[in-house]
Amino acid sequence: MSQTSSAPGKMILLGEHAVVFGQPAIAVAVNLRLRCRMEPATSSTLNGAPLSEISHSYVHHAIRLSGHEGPLALTTASEIPSGSGLGSSAAVSTSLLALLLSRRGSFSGEDVARKAFEVELAVQGRASPVDTSTSVHGRGVLIDNAPGENLLWRIQKDSREWYVHHCDVPRLTFVIGFTGIRASTGPLVAKVKRYHDRTVFARDIIQEIGQLTREGITRLRRGDAVGLGELMTKDHRLLTILGVSSPELDRLVSAALPDSYGAKLTGAGGGGSMIALTDRPKQVSEAIRLKGGIPYEVAIGEDGVRIEH
């Protein structure tokens, strides 16, 4: 008998890259979802092709970490552009893990989040639990280095630890601009780490991003679009200094700003996507389209991973 699950994509509002070094980050789930169907089979396949550890690394590691044995036929259908910085790999991992763990009965969000984070680590080499925890919990998530109100779970790896909290999300309108460039997360994270480890300047930038994010938590809770937008634009400038933006991202950010409260890259950068906070989504979408981007008008606060019937 087949089973189906789905998980949302995500946007990081503030704090990407800095969160790897213990700074806070704010992420929200968006109404772009990936669906995964699983059914018994005589050989393991993904979308009709033989399952390969090299070609399907996220799926391979998710199956291994779940403890499942035996062949499976897996089918995925995604509204989340691959390599867009919107959490497509996290959605694959969490939706598949939810299915695999549900075969044993009920599953906990914390268990899925922990295992999905291990999948990201295995594939990318260095990661934070932002994408996977947002995909599991949905709505809004605050990642911090200390426990606070609305704590969901704690994730630790080596000397690093993250406390994952629920974050209330007000009604705000965003437009995503996808550059069409599919950037790999791992090399960009490694690039920032080298910069961070070698220079005091980069470490200061990481600290400043952390300070912006803490202020952003207050702005978000108040529904202060003007204040949050200003912080997003500042964050983009800091991420550009760290070397993770690109000419394509900068063009889309500049195009969106005249009709937005603020705009920035989201995710690892190097391509992928930017986001704009706006009450004029049609104008922003058209501006992004004219600069060669692919716009998505999205709702935030989407439900997290779920088994669908």
C-alpha cells in the first residue's frame, strides 16, 4: 500500500551563514511543498530511476538513518525549485523520514528533525538545523544558542548546539525571486568558514548579522514591516561582504527595493533566490521578471511535514 507525505519550503528572513557559528536565525515555512509517495517494490527506485547513493544522496542517507531495510519505490513531486535556497533538500529528507518512521507507528517532529539534520550534515559536510527544523515544524522558527520561550528541541553536534523555538508569524506578504542558478550549499558554507577562521573582519560581520537578527525577532513579533524590511536590506549588504551574493541576486534585490520594505538573498546564496517584503507583490514580481528572475508570491506560516491520506 502506498503512503504519501509532504513538507514545505522555507525562507530565511535573517541570519543565514551566521547561524552556523552560533548566531540566531529566523526562518518561516512557505506554501510551496514537496510531496513524497512510498510504496513496496522489488527494487529501490526514485521517480522510476534506480536509486543511487551518488545521484540521490539525500534520499540514500535518509533511508540509512531511518533503519529501514528492503526495496522501495519512491516518487517525488515538488513545487520548490531545486537548488533555489528554499529548502528543497530539507523537504526531501523530512518528508521521506516522516514516511519511513511512521511505518513503525507515530513519529515525533523532534526525531524527524534530528535525523534530517544528520542527513544534511552527511551530504553537505557542515550545516545548521535551520532548513530541516523549519521543514518539520512549519510556521516560524527561531534558532538560537540558548533556550528560551517556546522551545521545540535542542540539536547538538560536536561543540556546537542550537535551540530550536517556535516563532509566531504575522500576516506579511513576500515575493521570492529565483535567479535560475542552482547553487550548492556546501561549498558556500565552507567558503564562509574559511573567511571566518582567517580574519577578524569576517568574525565581526558574523556578529553584526547576529545583532540584526535579534532586533529582527522583535520587529517580526510586532508585525513591523518597515523595521523588518530595513534589517533585511542591511543583512543583504553584510552577506554580500561575506562573498555569498552574486550579480544576479544583487540585480533582483535592486529591482525589488523600490516597491518593497526590504529585500535580501535567502539561503546559501551564490545564486538561488532572494526575497522581498512588500505590500505591492504584483509590481515586485514584474520587476523581478524584467531582470530575468522567476517570481513567486508566497504565503508564510505554512504547516510543517505531514502524512497525507
